[in-house]
Amino acid sequence: MKVRDVMVHKVVSVAPSASLAEAAKRMREANVGILPVVEETEVRGVITDRDVVVRAIAEDADLTNVLVGDCASTDPIVAHPEWDVDQAMETMARAQVGRLPVVENGNRLVGIVTLGSLALRAQKDKETLRAAKEVSRRSSSSSDSERPAKRARKRSR
């Protein structure tokens, strides 16, 4: 199976000149934790929800005045549509990431491949499914810690 068969084709991206506030809004609206940073159709980097937290919020930065390009990870690790899914999984494991922008013809963004998309479409691979469950478990336990704050906000309204 090839990456092109399992990648997500509709990808929300952001320009390096956008504010971190804009990037965070796009992540929320698309329900994603990563945005490829794209300039003139080419992937220049990626920005993750963790990048926003660690590189900006933890530093008390004003998210409306800090640019994506100042906090994004540059020189992103990418996949290519013609790769076998095993190659994408190996690349994710080596880099310890769960998502890879998919590029072709240089660095033109054509999709994104995630542990989740690999697990959903290649369920025969127990290792991928196990890794996706672990990522999901970690994500859900972190969102559990957010729930009391959400409840408190609702009560105060």
C-alpha cells in the first residue's frame, strides 16, 4: 500500500506570515494539531499545537503579534505519495512524530499522513494500530485535564 492511498488529501495549512493566534484558530476549526507552513505552494515547515504552547504561550508571548514563521519547526520531515506505508511508518518512528506532510515535485504539499490514517486504512498492521492507540490514549488523557476548566467556564456564565 502506498502513502497516496492512506494520506489525507484536504489539508489546512498556514503561511509563515500568519500570527500564532490565526494558526491556533485554524487548528481548532479543522480539529488538527499540526499545520504545514506553506509559502508559494511549498512546505517551509510545520507548526504544532505543542510548538504554540512551548515556544509562545509558556514564554508569555502575545499570540496576535508572534508570527508562525518565528515558532514553526523548519526543515520538516516529509513523506512522498509513492512511498510504501512501511517507509512512512519507519520515518515516523525514527523522528518520533505521528504526522508527516506529503509532498511531491520538490516541496509542493499534496496531503498529510498520520498514524491515525495509517491505522484506519491498514488495520492489518497491528504495530501501527497499537501506536495509534497509544497516541490517542495520550491525547485523550491530556484532554481530560482540560474538561474541569471547560466546566468551570460554563458554570461562571
